[in-house]
Amino acid sequence: MNIDSKILLDCAISAAKEAGSHALRNHSRRTETLKVFEHDVKLKLDVECQAIATRIIQSAFPEHAILGEEDAPVSDKIAPTLDNYQWIIDPIDGTVNFSNGLTNWCCSIAVRFNDTLASGVVYIPVSDELFTAANDLPAQRNGSDIHVSNTCKLAESIVLTGLDKNDGTALPPFEIFRTISLHTRKTRIMGSAAADMCQVACGRAEGYYESGIYIWDVAAAGLIINRAGGKSEIITKGANNRLSFLATNGKIHDSLRSLIPFAKP
Ligand code: LIP
């Protein structure tokens, strides 16, 4: 990898903080909608925040590729660039929460070199929490090192998850939810995958699993969990950047994994 991961990390921090702060400052505009789907919304602020992050990244690294949720191509190939760096942006992860005035949402930005994640940032504007990591730097929250919890028993664990809109190709998400709930202390659906995974990284929960999630929701936080001493893993890859994804404190990984069906998301 040619570029120092700290330089990439600093750029990701600027981009995530600028984009997240723009969303927070413009909270009164949170219902300005571009599209409404059955289970989702696309906001004007999603697009504005991605443009802010993109501008910051491209002014530092004009030749790098950008994969952003708001204009993602229908392909999961890395766009060819001079040096194979790709930035992965989710400008507002937890869009429906944000749009409804719920507080759990964040901005997530990762950069990878070929298939290796170099740096990742998740910024949660409402609590002003900045989670960061690089492949050769520790995971941190607001500049202090963080670690996953030491809980070893699934029965004593909190697992955060989401219920994807099952299109019939994946195994029924309610069944998976029920199975996980029966084996853990608590299961929670909080509505922002990247923010959820940061809770695992800093020891507030033990695991995260979702059967139909996208690369931009989990790229940065997956690296943050790994660098905090946990483990993250793509269980299966579907089309269009869609994944089934598991991330834990490492100690409950195998037990939680054994409950998860291996079907395409
Ligand atoms: C959302 C996730 C949420 C998940 C949804 C969705 P968005 O991301 O973070 O936890 O359950 O399926 O992908 O669309 O708000 O960026």
C-alpha cells in the first residue's frame, strides 16, 4: 500500500465529520424526500452529504474511485483506477431514523486498497462520537483506544441486528431473529448498522448480524471492530454489493455463527 493509512484516515475523518455535521445542522430539512419506497426513503440530505464527503476525498485523492450509497452502480466490481484505491461512503446510515427524528444514525466512510481495508471512520453526530481505525492503527472513540467486551457466553450477550426486506431469495429474517433471540440475553434493532457495530467495537454489545446489508453500511465499522479486538466476516455475498454480515467481540463469534443460515442475501 503506497499511501500511509494515517493520511487516508485523516481525510476520511474530515469527510465524515463534514458530511455528518451538515446533516445535523440541517435537521429541520430531514423530511425533504427525493423518493419514497415501501420500506425506505431517499433524502435530499443523503445526496448533499455524499457530495460533501466526495468533494473532500476527491480534492485530496482525485484519482481514487468512490463507491457511495447514493449513486452506487449495479455491480460490485471495484472501479478501475490508477492505483486501486476505493472509498466507500454511506452519507447517512440509518436514513429512516434520521428522517423521523430518531437519534441513531451516522456517517460511515472507509477506504480500501484492492480488497484490503486501509482506514475506516464512523461519525455519530448526535452524540458527537467519532470511531476510527486503520489497518496499522488501533480502534479509537474520540481519540481514546477502545476494545470489544470480554463476554464469552452467547446467553449473556446483546446482539444487534436488522430485519432486511426479504425479497424471497434469502432465508426468512424473522426466523433468524427468533433463533438469535432465543440464544442471547437481548436482541436489539436500532436501525443503523454502522452505529450498531461501533457499539460492539467499544464493548457496549457483543455482536451484530444482518442477512441483507450493503458494503457501505459495514465496511468502516467492520475494520473498527477488527482493530478493537473483535472479528467481522462476510457470510455470503449477493448481487449489487449486498451481503450477509457478522461481526462480534470474537469470543462469541463461533457460537453466533453456528445459528446463521448460509443463504444468499
Ligand atoms: C440501513 C441500515 C439498517 C439496515 C437497513 C439499511 P441506510 O442503511 O443501516 O441498519 O437494517 O437495511 O440498510 O439505508 O439507512 O443507509
